[in-house]
Amino acid sequence: MSNLSFPKGFLWGGAIAANQAEGAYLANGKGLTTVDLLPTGEKRWDIMKGNIDSLSPFEGEFYPSHEAIDFYHRYKEDIALFAEMGFKALRVSIAWARIFPNGDDKSPNEAGLQFYDDLFNELVKNGIQPVVTIAHFDVPVHLVEAYGSWRNRKLVHLFETYAKTIFKRYKDKVKYWMTFNEINMLLHLPFVGAGLAFKEGDNKKQIQYQAAHHQLVASALAVKACHEIIPNAKIGCMLAAGSTYPYTCNPEDVFEAMENDRESFFFIDIQARGEYPGYAKRFFKDHNLTIEMEQEDEALLKNHTVDYIGFSYYSSRATSTDPEVLKNITSGNVFGSIENPYLEKSEWGWTIDPKGFRLTANQLYDRYQKPLFVVENGLGAVDELTPEWTVNDDCRIDYLKKHIAQMAEAMKDGVEIIGYTSWGPIDIVSASTGEMKKRYGYIYVDKDNEGNGSLKRYKKKSFYWYKKVIETNGESL
Ligand code: BG6
């Protein structure tokens, strides 16, 4: 027995995203989305950064989102397994192009709306609270072709229409919402975060921050609509979090670390506090960036801030101003961090830092004084199915155990946390690499990187471990 205590009603569960789980990428009227254009292999990184030649899938490439783990057809079986583990919440995302196949259609696609009705009914029937992300790395491809995606103000109102449509439809079923998944991803992988495809000569920074402004206004409009349509719902933002450590106590390094964090806080400062921070204004000036805003934007941002801060935490980051030290960038990190000599790394080069989780949670709470929701955390690792049809994933258990313990410490520090939905409770496609081999699940899915496999589900050792954690409300840890 541990002395860890979690409040009654704490939302234990897991988190997935439509494009990484559902498959059925053109089923029942769904339109093509940006993620459907991400193949596995070398090309993927380039496209994610916004260098894409064609907005249709290439012959001969493998696109993992097209089938994913076929959650679209198998969600009942999967939800039964989540219920067996005792999940209180499942975070899913709605695929925008299932509801509005082109993004700017006059009316929504009823088959798409019905799919999520059925999915939410199944969750509710099993006592699982749906937690819904409105946009998780997907933009209908037509919006990229016709308007240049989020660089265009037009997207703000198309998104608002989409958000209002789903709020009205699911108002009796969904009480937890989030606007944009890892909104700060836009600055790192612009095609993933905002469907931005660049042409030669584009001022990328200018386009990214203009797109960011559009997403921030769209997010505020979604918060406004959610509060009006579902008064008893909570709607949050979502940050790819992980504090940055200075490599030394040289003030130059310390300042650099702060600047690094501010690149991400920029978004949440606006979503949670309602205005552009002074450091952002300086940044725009120093970089000759001019962000076009409409007159009403200031009031919209100010009056419609989020109810809670959703965030993902996988690792901390580290930075330096010393060019020699800067050479040691960790291989797998989307956010470009240097290696921290005190910490171990995952098989994909992601730093493992449980204490950093407590630190990050404290930092977010100190800054925003709003409830936090840990909506992603976990270890991507290679798993081997044993002859007994299970996986002995002790490494994953160890990672999760240490992180949950640090989350409990943060709560003892006074941080208010609503729930914990670990990433990929069932193996799904990796967002960064497109692999199936990078697994996070408590449930193994028989499918490989090339798309072979029966798609059968098997319970890993961690399945029973997490079940116990939930059953005992963290006491068993
Ligand atoms: C987050 C995303 O960046 O990290 C998820 O919100 C993603 O979509 C997760 O899957 C883990 O990253 P990866 O690349 O290991 O799948």
C-alpha cells in the first residue's frame, strides 16, 4: 500500500486520436485529411514540416492512417477492454472531415455524426466519460487546397461552424472538450499542427504566427460556443508540455531555457489569460512580424478563456547557448532538446524524467491557476508477443508507475489535477514516425509497420497493472 491519494472521481483512463486509431479513412463520406497524406519512412518528416508537393496520396507509399487499428469498426471490442480495466474516461478526437468532408460544406455529413453518436453511446453505456479533442492534427485537405489552411482567416469561421455542430449534437453526452491538440506543435511541425504547406520564398515564421493567431481566435470562439450550448461542460486547451532545463547555471543558459518555454507558453498565455504577452510583442517586433488581427479579436480572446489546461507530458527538455553542447541534440525529440546527462532515454531517444513531470505540473499551475488535465503520458517501446499471447512490458509499468507517483506528489504540492489519460492505451500508429512498432498500449494490436497482421487484440502485463491502479484509486502503486 502506498500513501498516494487521488480524489474521488479522479478521471483515470486513456487517450487516442482519430487518425491514429480509426482507419476507415474514406468510409461513409469522410473526406481526405492532412494526416492521410503522411506516409511512413523518410518523406514523412519533410511533409510534416510543410514541404509537400502533392495533396493526394502517392502511388507505392504506405499510409498508416488509412487503416490504423481499425478502431472505426472495432470500437465496441476495444471499449469493452477499457471498461474491464475500469476506465473512467477515454479521450478521443473527432475527425473534422467525417463531419465536414471538405471543411466548407453547406451541411454536415450525417453518417459521420452518427458514428460519433454511436461511439459516445457505447462509452457512456460502459460508464466511461468521453473527453473530446475537436482537432487532433487534422485539417480537411480541401481547406489546404482552397485556402492555404490556417494561414487564411476563413478557417476561423469554418472551424467555428464545425465546433458548434458537434456541441449541439453531443451536448448531452460530452462534458469535457479540448480545442486544438498540442497547439504549440504548429511551430515545430506546421503541416501536422496547422496543415501549412510552404512554397519557396515563404516567410515561414510570419505564416506560422498568423496561423497561430487564427487558431487562437478559433479556439476562443469554440470556448464561447461551448459555454453557450453546453453550460455544464468544461473546455480546455492542450499543450505539448515539458519544462526546459538550462544546461548550466550560466545566466545565458537560464535565460535561453526561459525563452524556450515561452515559445510554448505563448499559446496558453493567450488561451488561459486572454491576451498576447509582452514578450510575444517584443518577439514580433524583433523578427519583423506583423500579425493581422480583426477589431473584435482582442475582446474575444479576453472574454473566452479556457476552463482547464490539458497537456501532454513525455519528457523534459534541456537547452544551452554553448554551440559545442548544442551539438548533442537527442535523436527522437520533435521539440529539439539537447541530451541531459542525468537522464535515461527511451528506445526512440525521448528523455525519461518523472520528476520533470511534477515540475512541469507545478510550473503550469503556478502560471495559470486553473485545473490541469494530464491528457497524454506514456512510453513508446518495442513489444514482443510471448508464446502465451501476452507482453511482459515491465519497462512501461516502471515508466508509468514513476510518472503517476510524481503526479501524486504534484497534487500534494497543491496542484489541482482533474484526471490522467495515458497515451495510446491500445497500440496505435505513432504520430511522429507512422510506425506501429512504437507501442504505448496496455493492449497489444497484431499489426506491423508494413500493415501486416490480424489486428487481433491481446492484453499485456500492464493491462492488469493499470486495472489495479484504477481499482485502488492509485493506492496499489
Ligand atoms: C503527442 C501527440 O505529440 O505525442 C500524439 O498528441 C502522439 O498524437 C504522441 O501520438 C506520442 O508521439 P509518437 O510520435 O510516439 O506517437
